Amino acid sequence: MSTIPPKRHALLLASLLALAGGCGVPAKQAAPDLQTIAEEAYIFGYPLVLMDVTRQVMTAVRKPVPGRAAPMNQFMHRSEFPDATFTDVVSPNADTYYSTAWLDLSAEPMILSVPDTHGRYYVMQMLDGWTNVFAAPGARTTGTAKATFAIVGPTWQGQLPAGVQELRSPTNMVWIIGRTQVNSKSDGLQVTGLQRQYRLTPLSRWGKRGVVPAHVPVDSSVNRSLLPTDQVEQMDAATFFGRLARLMKANPPAAADSSAISRFAALGLQSGQDFDLAARDTATQGAMTRAVPAAFAKLKDADSQIGARQVNGWRLNTGVGQYGTEYLKRAHIALVGLGANLPEDACYPFAATDSSGAALNGESSYVIHFAKDQLPPVNAFWSLTLYNDRHFFVENPINRYALGDRSPLTYNADSSLDVYIQHDNPGPDHLPNWLPAPAGSFNLIMRLYWPKPSVIDGTWQPPGIGVVQPS
């Protein structure tokens, strides 16, 4: 991913006054490329629109549905690990239990209360409407003691209760994605107890006795059967840009976006104002209509432009979570991994090929050899998870989908570690370190929670995935 090419910016800002034939007659001013501007506007606004559709899908219920959804300003907890039958989200997690909530801060702040986790790793990642992480209270930043935080909107002014730490969001839309470390299946009961103590309280109800609303209105028009990404992809220009304009009223762009917003004015698209495509001239309507599929194709295929490092067959992108004016990068990450953490909280090396560049496939057997000084350097924990070519868990005879430093691994005499990745059982000697693979293609994700600086700056490199030659 990268910023929008400067050449395109120049087209939008050009005001070329040349002298014709040396006689002092000004040439015609170059007309702005409306489709180019519209494509940039689509890429700029895609994360905000996707966030809003995702919010609607995940909150269109009257009461919390564990592991699925919850009304606005209420927590939804997932207190079990998915298995191979789970296909609700791609690349599911087998390391932490999730506690998520969508907030609307337009009326008042919401107060988040967390218990003492007694050293257990957790993070309450908070995204604004544009998918930037603006706060991440938890083990890394605020410790694991009992704490209280007030999440306030961009324009709120007022007095908070004593002992409550303010976390100001740039937008009124906020998504909390909480993750709590789980060490084993039996340990899950301890984590479930902690999840019950994660609480959200409107400021007006703070310190008062009360109950969670029992009858929350539900928008029956919300499509909960179609993935949010698919819903946005199917929007026509009028729907997409109309929704973007409406959303920018409550979730204003950042000050750094002023240059982009000024360019979008050529389309009639301005922050804080409604947008009606039908009211625009024919040329603008045509340009914006053509721009939608063209822009989506660009952000979908932007993987090679996101600046990820390629190391030993692994792809590692540490520049996520906060995007500044890198709009294509922001939109691409929203499409392929909405809710990405700051690299300081978690990094996710990804591999779909072995060390020679060949695609991973269960017809071959592989080994990852971690030298003693090459084990993932983390302050919390690490894992290695296997997915099929559709990015879901793979059914296998031992129901094992991930391995990591909390697994009962067998280390070599020199404290190095070998992880065996193959379709067939490698035998009793290697069974503790076996990550079962499907018969066909697959990929791997290494999760590094609270990584040390050597991961982020590239000093540490994950080992390659070697092919085991038949004996």
C-alpha cells in the first residue's frame, strides 16, 4: 500500500496558465479528471462505510448473542475457541477469547471498567470510524490492575468522575475489540470469569444502580445474512457516496485529510453535507458510477503496494493500525483484515509458500526449525495457526489447529524447536509438535502478541518453511 500517487494529486490541483504562441493569450485550464477524483474518494471513504455496515450487522439484535452480536453500547463475549465447522470469519483465532462492543458516543461518553487480570495479557483495542486505533488499554499500556476508562466523543465537554481516565475518540463511532489470553481449555473458565467483569456504563448511569435495557429496537432492514464486505462491494455509486457523506457528519475526517476533502469538492462531495448523485450533472454521475468498480478493484489488488516485508517466505506488515494519509493502505487492510491491531500489540507473519517459493500443499511434508535464539521474541505469547485455502481451520484427527509457547512442545537438546506440518501423522516422537495439514493447499499465520522491538524493526526474522525430503 502507498499514498495516492502524486501525479494524480497534480491533476486535481492543476491550474495551468500557459501563454499561447508567446502572445500572452491564456490557454484553457485543464479540466479535473472526475473519475480519478471519484476513485480516490471511494478508496478514502471505504473504511468508514465498511465499519458502519459491520456495526449494523453486529448490533442488529435485541440482546447479546454470545459469540455473534450485541446491541450498541453492550459487550458481546466469545468464550470458546472455534473448530473446523466455524466459518463466520476468516482466519479465526485460537489464542484469545474476544470481548467486542460497538459504541455510539454522540449522546454521552461510555465508561469501560476492567478487573484486575493478575498479570494475564489482555488488550482493549479501540478503533475510530476510519479504522485507526486511537487507544489500546491493556497489559502493554496500562497494566493489568483494575482500571476505569471513559471513552468520549470528539466534541464532548464535561467533567468525568474522579479516578476515571479519559480516552478521546476522533469519531462518535467506536469499535472495541477486546482480547484476553487463554492458556488452555481448562484455563478458559478463568477467562470467562474475567469477561463477565468487563463492563460498559453510560456516564449518566455511572454510580447508579440499574439494569441493561431489555428491549432494544432493532432495524429490520439490516441484512445479517450477507457479509459486510460483500454488501459494500454491491453498493452502487449513489448508495455508497450518499452513505459516506452522511457518515462524515458524525465521524469527521481528520485535519490531515483537508487536502483530500478539498479535491472531492469537484464531485460535490463535502464533509458535513448530504450528497445526492442524481442532483449532479451527467458527466459527474457517469464518472462516479464508473469509479466504484474501478476503485474497488484497485484496493482489492493493492497487496503488493502495502509495504509488507518479505522474509523467508513470510509476509510481515508492521505498518497497520494507524494510517495517516495512506488511504489505499487503510482501505486494503479494512477489506482483508478489518480491526487490525497496532504492531506493538500484535504482529501476524503470513506464509502461503515454503522457503523455496513453492505453494504450501499437504502433498508435501514441512518443518520449521527455530534455533534457540530464533524463537519468536514476545512479551506475551506466540502461536502458529494453520488454515485451508479458504482461510478456515482444517478438520484433523487430533482437533489441533494451532501450536505455540503455551503448548506442551518437545524441544531439542540444544533448546531449539522443530514444528512438523504435514497431512499424515508423523509418529509418536513428533506428535507433540505436529500441526496437521489438509491434503490440499493451506497457509500459516504466526501470531506474536506484544512483540519485542526486534520483530517490529525487522531485526528478528521468522525461519523458512523447509520441505522434508522422503527418507
